[in-house]
Amino acid sequence: MVLAGIHQRETIAKAVNKAVKKARKEAVDEERRAVAAWYERQQAAQREGRPFDEPPPGYVNRDAGGSPSG
């Protein structure tokens, strides 16, 4: 009975660790996509001579009490 409980906890811990690793990878991939899209918008504006004042993803203007954008 005790060994079954230990095995169950180990199985759950492995599943949680796997889910956390997957979530981290997805978050990193999402951030990379957001930065790439922002960069493309910035470059397009520059090529077209348009102003571009959009802050990069995750930028926080601490002076204005802002929160992360994006």
C-alpha cells in the first residue's frame, strides 16, 4: 500500500514536470513569435517611412506605472 502511494506520487510528479516543461517551451515560442511580429511591423514602418512608436512586447514603462504590453 505504501509503495503504491509512493509510485503514484512519483508518477504525478513526473507528469507535472513534463507539463511545466511543455508550458515553458510554449511560452518561449509565443514570446519569440510576438517579438518577430513586432520586428516585422517596425521594419515595414521604417521601409514605408511611417512613424512607429509601438513598444516591443513585454516592455514596461516603469515611469508611467505601466504594465507589460503585448
